[in-house]
Amino acid sequence: MQTATQSYVEVTAADLPLHCPTPGMSLWNAHPRVFIPVDKLGEARCPYCSTLYKFKGELLKGHH
């Protein structure tokens, strides 16, 4: 289970499109679902809970 208190959460291409909160997060601290563009820069932060997501692997190039 992932929690928003971790320093960051690693995600892969299998997690895209990424949204926060993720399915593994506890419901008690949930906020509205927001999509996180981690595949653009390699990392991105949730504007609600400040969880930092880092993309693990090669960033996508071109159309997919």
C-alpha cells in the first residue's frame, strides 16, 4: 500500500495515465482525482497532497 507520507512514489509506464490518489492509497486521506503528467518531465507533484511521483524507466517519446 502506498501512502502520501512517503518521500516519493516510483511509477512506470504500466501506471499511466497516472492519477492521484492512486488505487493503493487509503481512502481516509483521499482528495478529488487529479491526473499527474509524470511522463512529460520525469517527475511531478500532486497539487492536493504534494505527493511526488517519479517515473522509473525511459520517458515516452512521440505519440503513443
